[in-house]
Amino acid sequence: MNEIIAAGPGLSAWLILAGVLFSVGVYGVLSRRNLIAILCSVELMANAVNINLVAFSRFHGDTLGQAFALFGIALTVAEVGVGLAIVMLVYRQRQGIDIDDLHDLLG
Amino acid sequence: MNSFPWLSMIVFAPLVAAVVLLAIPTKSRTTTRIVAITSTLVSLVGSLRVAIGYLPGGGYQFREHYPIIESIGINLDLGVDGWGISLLLLTSIIIFAGAFASWTLTQRDKEFYVLLLALVCGVFGVFVSLDLFVFFLFYEIAVLPMYLLIGVWGSTKKVAEAGPFRFLFRLLDIGGKEYAAIKLTLMLLTGSAFILVGILAMYDSAGAHSFSIETLGRATYPRSLQMWVFPALWLGFGTLAGVFPFHTWSPDGHASAPTAVSMLHAGVLMKLGAFGVMRIGMVMLPQGAASWAWVVGCVAVVNIVYGALAAMRQTDLKYIVAYSSVSHMGVVMLGAATMTVEGWNGAIYQMVAHGLMTGLFFALVGLIYGQTHDREVGNMGGFAKSMPAVAVFFTIASLSSLGMPGLAGFVAEFQVFLGAWNGPMPWWALAGVLGAWLTAVYVLRAARRIFWGAGPPARFTNLSDPVGTEWVALVVLTACLILFGVAPRLILDDIDTTTVGYLDTISQTAPPQASAGVRP
Amino acid sequence: MGAWIAFLVIATVLLVGALMVVSARDLVHTVLWLALSLIATAAAYVALHADFLAAAQILLYTGGVVTLMLFAVMLTRRQSGAQVLIDRANGGLRAALLAAALLGLLVTATVRGTPKLVAPTFNVDSTQALGVTFLTRLILPFELLSLLLLAAMVGAIVLARRDGKGVKLARLAPRVVIGQPHDGGEG
Amino acid sequence: MTSTTSSADASPPPIFPLHADHLVLNLALIALLLPLACFVLLALVWPLRRAGRLAGWLSATVAVISFGASARLLMLVVGGEAPLTETVGWLVRDGKVIASMGVHIDGISASMLAVVTLVAACVQVYSLGYMAEDSLPAQGRYFTYHSLFITAMGGLVLAPNLLQLFAGWELVGLCSYLLIGFYWAKPSAGQAAVKAFWVTKFADMGLIVGLLALYGATGTFAWDAHLVGIWATAVPALLFMGVMGKSAQVPLHIWLPDAMEGPTPVSALLHAATMVAAGVYLIVRAYPLFELAPSLLLAMTWIGASTALIAAATAIVQDDIKKVLAYSTCSQLGYMIAALGSGQIMGGYFHLTTHAFFKSLLFLGAGAAIHAVHSNDIHDMGGLWKTTRISALLFITGSLALVGVPIFAGFFSKDLILEEMLEAGQYVPVAMLVLGAGLTAFYMTRVIVIAYFGDAAEGAEHAHEAPWTMLLPMGALGLLAVGAGFGGDLLATLWGQQYHFGMTPIGITTSVIGLGGIALGIMRYGTSTWTADLLGGLRGFILSGPVDRFWDSAWRQGLLPFAQVVGWFDRYIVDGLINMVAWLFIFLADRIKRFQTGRAQDYVFAVVLGVVAFIAYGMVGA
């Protein structure tokens, strides 16, 4: 026990943290109704992934993981940009951004 | 000697024209038509050249070979025999006439011609392909444009709601052109699925890693395989040939389609089906064919009589002609089912004769409908007064369809009947003869009701005979009907050589069963 | 020991923030809790010796994304005339069960399958290493990334334009009506 | 794939042999192909056709030339030219010709060709006058059809095999259809035309199956093939079915009276002299097949005799002069068939020849009368004797020939038939025929008395005699109606048979009965005092048309409803089932569609569920 404490949080600790964060994000995506709130939840999931990458990078001693995480951040930012633009579009067309109102896929 | 790629020219001239039409940004109607007709003329000239240059003695001639995917043995392998020549000629004549018959089309005419030419490229391809995969590819090219051609340019017909399936009419919009288009496409594609399975089974069983029809034709397939692949091919191709009970796309489809499309579809496309059954199904799977011949023949007999009776009941001009196609394609299938020389000669000849005849019919119906905007026979009468030439051409087409000697239909039907009489079940011939009589009944009845009787009803006062380019289709088709009716040996000799060659091969690879033999 | 304390603090803040993100009823609060989570993530990066990432996280996310989100919330709060900032849960139980199942699997997998790695003790300047990586091994993806961002920017502008052209673009997809009889003629 | 056929088909098909030095062949080809050329010319060159008169003269000239060639040909054949057959291959099978086209010239075909072209020439010349009142394009069309008819009939007569005979047979049927429907604007004409076509085509089903059976048994279409077993009877029986349609034997005679809707000269040529006799000609031609089937021959005798009697009885009550003659034609064809059935081809054929002359004369005479009063009803013609004496005289000449008054043509041929049949021991049929002869005399007398000597009808008083174009051919035929009976020797020579005319009891009996019929007719219709209605009950029955009614109900209550049922079945059952398949898929899709709620979150849920499932599977599997 002391060894573990002495060694500090290991890889699995970070992975579990990321897993919990990811699951919370999934819960948010599935349960929120407001599009912006859903986007926020997606951000949580993306963060969880990035934490994973960085953690692996740290414990493997390879900066490549960090590079990927940076890519991930950039992609997420791009996604948020486009996503919010879509939200604005939806709002303009429908005067609301409740996802329950968006069921055009229903044939 | 035959270094010039005639067959490629025939096959791809329409395709090139289609691409050219897409590429040139013209809205000129005349330019569109000139490009289209030129390409069909190129194909026609090529077909004539091939027909004349074909040396007696049979076999595939005018060979061309271009590798496509060598690893699994797919090649663009072209060549014609006597059957191919006849059907090439038929196709090029019909499309030439059909291009003229669409001259007055106004709505999206460029797209129409593009699709029509793409379709005809597929038809040509089927008749000259010696590679089963390419054969199938061309087959699909020929079938698919029909969906758009009917769905966009077609016409709609009200069908009375009745019968046990009454509730379906609103749901499916039965009678609508979209209904006709989707029905035709779905039924034919379902057939294609059967064909594809059959082809792949043959490819697999032959184990030669080649789709070459000749290679596959030399292979011997186990009887068990033949016993299920042949029916699959028969159903698949047969759907296109209008085999009962999978013929119901034909009346609706042909009735809804615009003139040139009906001409091409009934005149040529249905032949693809029959050609497939004979060339792929019967020649390559002789044992399966011999075992199933009685079914094929009996169904063909049903087609003949049933189609004729159904035609008798129709009051819509296009439906009459469409059902007559069902009946006449039955004659083709009957000839095929006999597995005799006369029967097969007759079947191929009937394809040509019926193609010309029904092409003429639909061209005339298009002319009449173009002026009356009515297809109901009961509303017509006395048209001979205002459109005498149409009456004459219609009568000639009718006479060919009922088997009047001197016209192509007789040569074909008589040979089929001869084959049937000497085939496995002589009573087929009786049914065929009965069908010919029923044809006389409904077709002359229609002719009388349309053209004879006191002058045309008041609302049809402005009718007139064809003008200008409209004559071309009628004259060309009629001339061919008479020519092939008077001098059958123009093509019959080549057909006969090919038929005998195939039947010889069959009897060598698989001794025909006693019942299906060719009696002396 | 210190590392553990840092981890636990970071984890607690992060998870509390995340949970509030998915449960807060006020949208503004949601976004603010998200900001907290993102900052906590940056702290996690620091704890993992990824200083540059932490900086990028703060700048890009907390600075950029959260601001954008707030703008979006403000711009879209009017719904049929009334101000709506309240969000309700939607099939929460179903979502919770699925998330829990996912969590269970992830944790199980982590516990079962994670190799016991020990973080290297040598202290690399991760920022420098990252820069070298980007400009050597990953030069092409790096440039592509800028293209992607450009495309996203353009896309966002096109979509969100007020003059209606963007809307038109989005409406390009044809509406297909099947089964309607049209009486068309030929010829 | 290499061909394994013999080298026989390697050589190109021979070009039609036109030997410049072969007169017989050339004459036949002139008779056959000149009208064809005329037809093609008139059919294609529409200004010429629509010019009408010119087309008529051209066509008539060609017909006359054609007759000239045939006559010369006949003389050559009489002079001892050997039979000649020239053919080209038409259908092939396995490289070998199975059917050919060409000409076969012997005594039978040459004489028939002469008869056909003679009557055709007469009728065409006659038509120049008769049709003058029709519109010019209509006249052009009329003569175009006539040219086609001569070709078709010539092809039939000169056929070297039964297949070509059949082709000609169908083509003359086509001409009949076109000419009956010549006045297509009249609904009755249209109906009569299609009826004629349908009925004869119906009978032709037998003919074509007969050909198939013949081919199946022998591999050829030759009429002198040797058949054995059941085919020896079946093939000629099937052929005879076609004959019954074409030659209007009961019960397939119903189309012939209706066929009178066509112009009268058409009735004379097609429906009296030549086309309807094609059936008789077929039997004569194919007699080697028929004589192997004794039971069929017996049936033929009875059918022929019945037709002769029934048609004659029916003719008595007709008021339409053309219908009288039409039934008379049926009746006379019955004589021929009966004769052939008794094995007497000479008698049957002889009667065919004489009948062709006098019956076409009668029709042309009737045409002159109709032309004069513009009505077909004999009661509208009363007193024509006063105004149109020449044509009346010619009509009476024809009638006397038909009745079989001695010296006139019909006497010789009818006498020969009865004589031969009596020798063959066919007593009952002979009695029927003799009775028929009496009825013939009666109805012809009735027509003559009413139409020419009866109370003057209004239209008849202002009637004009026919123009010379009509009288000239009638005169020619009149001469033949008188004199053709003496041609028996010639005909017998041609056939290599013996024929000597001699007055026999049966001939005398028939003559007496014929004269009795005439006397009875004069008594019945000539004087109004004798009012007993001999045929009161019978008249009503015959006029109601029992045979016609039978076919009509078969058509209306049999075929048409059946076709309705089939059409309905196809549209609503077969197609319905196909549509049911479509419906089934739509139904299933509707059910499956419910999974697609259209809510993005549900889709995400499904995705996550899938991911969870994958991970779980991976863990369990690992």
C-alpha cells in the first residue's frame, strides 16, 4: 500500500479518471436536450480522451501522445466552431434548439 | 481481314453520342437529334456491314479482345454469330427508328436521348459480348435507364380499383408512371439477382477462372448444379422476356413509357431476356434445360394464350399492344423450349419479327396518342379517314402479328410451331396456333374500332397523317417486316448455322433426353 | 504522496465540474461548470508533465470555446419569445444506466489490462520535444491541421451567415415526394 | 465454336431461274408477277393510286395481259407440255431447304390459273364501270387490292407445295378482308370483314396444324407424300377443316353471306368464282393425301350434300339479291365438296370451272341491277326487264346455267357430279343434291320473276342500262356460261381422264326437277293468285339464322366473357399478387421504420450501446 502511495498515481488511475469523465460525458450527450449542453458534454468526452493520450504519453515517455492530444484539441475546437454555427442555424430556422424538435430523420 | 473494330463501333457509337450530348451545351433540338440519329446510323451501318461480312460457316466472327481484369478472367471480348447478327440488325433498326419516333419530344429532350443511347449501348453489348461478366454488365446498363425514361417521360393511366387486392391501389398508386417505372425496375432487378447468382455458380463450378462464354461453355457442369442454375437463369432472364406470371411489369411499363422507349423495350429489351435464356441457359446448361424444357414450354404456352386473351379484354390501345408482346414473347420462349432446330431458328426469327412488328405498333400508337391524347379504343373510330397511312401501317403490323404470310411474323411463328410439333410436347403447337388465331381476333378488332366506322368523333377532327421525320420509323420498320417476310434466308441461313452448331455442341456434351430429341 | 494529493484534488474538481455540466439546469451554469472542468483538465496535464498542452488547453478551451459557448447561449436563449435557459433531463435513467455500464466496462478493462508502468523519472522538456516532433515527424499532419481549421472557420461562417445564403445552402438537399401521381404526357 | 454443318449451305442461294428460252415458265411468271408489279407500283406510288381511273385501267390491263399469258400457258399445256416445277428455297433447317417457293405447272394449275385470271380480268374491266361513282382514291385502293389478289391467287394455284398454297390461301383471305371492308366507313362492312377473317382464320388453324402434322410425318410439305397410320386420316382431315372455312361449308359458312358487304364485283371474283373455290382446289391438288382417308371422304360427301341442301333452302327466303347468290354459292360449293368426297375429282373440278363462269356472271348481272336501282333488295328491282334488257338477259343466262338446264354449262358439270356419285353408290347424298337442284331452280326463278318481271318498282323505271365496260365482260362470261359445258373433254384431256357426255337417267331426272322448280317459282311468284305460303314456317326459322346464332352466342357468351375473366384475373389477381409482394415489403419497412425515431439521441444511444456491446464481447472473448 505504501508503495503505491509512494509511487504516486499510476497509469491506471489516470485511465480510470478519464473513463469516469468519458462516461459522464456520454451520460450528458444522451440526456441533455439543449444542443449547447450536448456540445458541452461532447467536450467532456473529448477531454477524457485527451487525458488518456497524455497519460499514455507520460508513462511511455513519448511525446507523440501529447502531439495527438494537441491535434485532438485543435479538432475539438474546430468541431465546436462548426457545431455552434449549426446551432445558430437551427435556432434561426426553428426558434429553438431543443433536440427533441429535431426529428426530420423520421421518415 | 476484319481488323476494323466493327463491333466496338456498333456498341460504343451510341455511348459516345450520349457523352457528346452531355458535353455540348446546346439547347438546340435539331442538334440533339442529329447527334443521336447519327450515332444510331453509325450502328446501323456497322450492323449491316457485319451482317454482310459474316462468312457462312458459323462460329464467332469479328472477334475483338481487350483485357479488363485479367486476374479473375474478365475481358471485353466481342464477337457475333448468326443469332447475334440478327439481333444486332434488329436493335440497330429499332433504335434508328426510335430516334426518329422521338423527334417531337419537347420535355428535357437532350436527357431523354442521352438515356436512350446509353440503354441501346447496353443492348448492343449484350448481343456481342462473349464474356459473361461483361454480358451481365451490359445487361444491367440496358435495364436501368428504363426507370428514368418511364418515370420522367412516361404517362399515367387510371386503373379501376377492384379485386381482392383493392386496398393496394391507392397505396401503390397503381397506374401511375412512377408505379410503372419502379415496378419494372424492381422486377427486372430481382431477375438480375437470380442471373448473377447463376453466373457466379457457373464461374465457380467451371473453375477456369474465366468469365469467357466459350470457356464456360466448354465446361461440363454437374447435373445437380444445372438443375438449379437453369431455373434461376430462366426466371431471371425470363422476367425480362415477360414469362408468366412475371410479365405484369410489361403492360404497365409499356403503357406508361414514351413512344421510343416502348419501341425499344418491347422491341429489343424483352429479347435480351429470351436471348439470355437460350444463349446462357440452354446452350451452356443443356442438361438442366432438357430437364426443365417441359416447364419452360408449358409456361410459354400459357403466355401465348393467356396474353392473347388478356389483350382481347383491354380497351387501352397501349395495353393491347403490350399484352400482345406478352403473347408473342411466349412464342419465342416456346420455340426455345422445343430444343429443336426449327424451334430455335423460329425463336430467334420471332425475336426479330416481333421486335420490328411491335416497334411499328408502338410508333403508330405514339402517333395516334400524340394527336388524340387518348388511348381508349372505345373513344376512337373512323380514323382511316383522317390518317389513312397510319391505318395502312397499323394493318400491316397487325397482319404480321397474326402471322400473315409475306410478313416476318409468319416465317417466325410457323417455324416455332414446326419445332413445337416435333418437340417434346406436340400439343404446344396447337396452343400456339390457337394463340395466333386469338391474335387475329383482338388485333383486327382493335384495328376496326380505331380506323373503321363512320368518321372520327367530333373531338378528333384535327387528326392527320404523319409528317416529315415521323415517316422514317414507319417506313423503315414496315419495309423490314416485308423484307424479312418475303426473303427469310437473308438472315435465316446464318441463324440456322448457329443453331445447328449449338445443338450439335449440346448433343455432344450431354446426350439429349429421349423426349427432347430432334426428330428427323 | 504529494502527487496523490494533487491527483485527488484534480480528479475531484474535474468530476464535480463534469457532473454539474451534465446536470445543471441553467445553461449559463452548465457552460461555467464546463470551464471549471476544462481548467481542471489543464491541471491534470500539468500533473502529467505536459505543460504546453496545459497552456493550450487554457488558451483555446477556457479562453475560446467557453466564450463561444456563452455567446451561443446568449444568442439562442429566446425560444418562442420566452427566455429559456432551463434544460431538463431527457431519458435520464436510460442514459445513466448505459453510462454506468460503459464506466463499469472501462474500469474493468483498465484494472485488468493496464500494464504496471512507472513514469520515467528523467525530466524531459516536453514543450521542446513536442515542438521538434511537430516540425519533423508530424509536419504534414500539422499543416493539414491548419487547413482543417481554416475549413472549419469558413464552414462556420458560411453556416452562420445572417443574409440567408447559408440557409439556402443547407436547404440544397432535395425534398423527394414519392407516390404522388403526376399526369404527364409524352411527346 | 466451329460449325459442323454440311457444305450444302455454303453456296449462296440460287437466284430465281429465269430461263429466257423457257416459254412455259415465263408465261407463268408473267401471269404471276405482272399483277404483283402492278400492286407494288400502285401501293408505293400514291399519286398514281389516288388518280383512280388511271390506276384502274392499268390494273385491268395487267389483268387482261395476265389472262392472256395464262391462256397461252393453258394452250401449251394442252398441247402436251410436260409438267414443270421451278422453285427457290425459302425456309432452311440444318442447311437443307424444307420449304420452297416457286411455280408448279401442270394441267390442274394451268387450267385453274386460266379460270382465275379470266374471271379476274372480266371483273376488273367490269369494275371500271361499276366503281366509276366511287371517289378516285377509293378506286385506286380498290384496284390495288385486286392486283394483289391476282398475285395471291396465282401463287396459291401455282404453288409447288402446300406451304406456298397456304401462303396464297392466307393472302387471298387478306384480300377478301380488305375488299369486304372496302366501304370501311360502314360499320356493317367492318364487321363483315373481320367476321370473314376470323371465321376463315379459325378454320385455317386446322389447315396449319395439318401442315405441321404433314411436316412432322414426312419432313416436307408435298401434297403427294405417303402418309401412314393415323396421320393418313388426320392430316387430310385437318386440311379439310381449312377448306370448310374457305369454301364456306356448314357450319363455317356464316361469313360468306355477310361478305356481300363488299362491292359486288368483289363478290363475283372472290366470293363466288375463285377465292371460295380455293378450298375445292386444295382438295383437288392434295387429292393423293385425301384419297388415303376413306372415312374423311365419306364425311366430306355428307357435309357437302348438307351444305348444298341447307344453303339452297336458305337462299329461297332471302330478299337481298346478293345474299341469294351468296347462299347459292355455298350450295354449289357443297356440290363440289360432295363430288370430291365421292372420289370424283373430275366432276368437282369441272363444276368449279363452270360455276366460276356462271356465278360470276350472275353476280355481275346482280351488280348491274344494283347499279341501276341502287338497292340490293329484289323487291326494289321489279320490272327491270323493261329498262335493262341486255343485262337481264345475261342474268337469266347465268341462272339457267346455275339451274342446270340442258345445254347450259351447269347442266354438264352437275350431271357429271350426280352421275359419278350415283355410280359410287351415295344414294342419300345424291337425293339431297337433286332436291337441292330443285330448290336452286326455285330460288333463281323467284329472283328473276320478282326482280325482272315483277311489279315495277319506283327506282327500276328510271334505271339505265349498264355501260359497255360492264356489259362486255358480262357478255364474255355469258358465252362461257353457255358454252363451257362443252369444255369437259378438254378438261378431261388435261387430266388424262376419260369423259364422254351422255344423257343418263339421273341427268334427265335433275333436268326435270330443275324445270319443275322453275315452273313452281313462276307459279308462286309470277302470279299473285296462288298465295299458299309453301314455306311459311321454314321461312321464319331460316331467317332467324340458327347457325349464325350459335356462333354469335359462342362469341358473346363464350370467348368474350372468358377473355374478360382472363384480363380481370391478370390485372387483379396475378398483378395483385405481385403488388402484394411490394406491399409486404412496405409493411415490413413500416414496422422496421419504428426503430428510426428520427431523434439524434436515440441514434447516439444505439451507437454507445453498440460500443458497449463490442467492448463486452471483446472482454468476454478475451
